[in-house]
Amino acid sequence: MKKLLCFLMLCGIGAATLSAQTTNIKLGAHAGLPVGDMNDAYGYNLGADLAYMVGIIGLVEFGALVGYMHYFEDSGEEGDLSWEGEDASYLPLAASGRINLGAIYAGIDLGYALGLNDDNDGGFYYRPKIGFGFLGLTLVGSYSGISADGIEVNSINLGLEMSF
């Protein structure tokens, strides 16, 4: 009888723990302005990402993220000199973590961004972000960076995110 009671208690604790965890699929899109080394090479960037997040301990979520980022080349002319750059595309694959504080969250994505065009090997990917939820959407401000071989591709971004 004691074994049965212990088994039922463990099952109850396990069920309560599982029901307390939340699972969310998050779909986001953002636009940004390049900063730093690539400020002159790229005019702006657009991106989208898909994340699968699992609530771990109350306010903390952790999961995986896959995305797409496209930096649009910037061309220019100064006197007799003109230049034209080449677009750059990346596929970020990252672990994503968040701390939720009501309608506001702070989080970070860490991983690797695969370079999708020629002569673009990709590099270490990081993206700290802050979100503010309203009307079923989340407004997200972030700073994204990709670093490889001494080259930094950074941008300041603003976007929207939906949870499913």
C-alpha cells in the first residue's frame, strides 16, 4: 500500500510539473540598420525567425531558434568614385532563452549563423533582445551580431513577434 501511495504521489507531482510548463511557438519578423564595421557596406537588413520555447521554471523559457537575415548592399558615389556592394544572407541556428516579467521580457539568442551566399562562411551569432507584449503581439528591440574571421556584421533591430 505504501508503494502504491508513493507511486501515486510521484505521478501527481510529475503531472503538476508538466502542466506548469508552457510550450510556445514564436514567429517574428524584424527590420534593422547595420552599425559598426558594416555600416557603410549595407543599407538595411530584414529578417524573420521561428522559435520553439518551453517554460522551465515559472518565468524562464528556453528553446531553439532558426531564422533568416538578409543584409541589403549599399551603393554610393563620391566624386568620380562609385561603388556597389553585394547582399549578404545568413541562417541563424541558436539556443534562445528568456526571463518573462509580465508583459516585458529580456532574452538572448546564442548560436551560429550559416552564410548563404558565396564567400560568406558565417560565424558566431548573438542577439540580446527586449520585448514588450500588447494586443497579442510582442514588440521586440534587439541588437544582432555575427562575428567571423575578424569581421563583425552588427545591426540594431525592431520587430514584431506572435506566439502560437
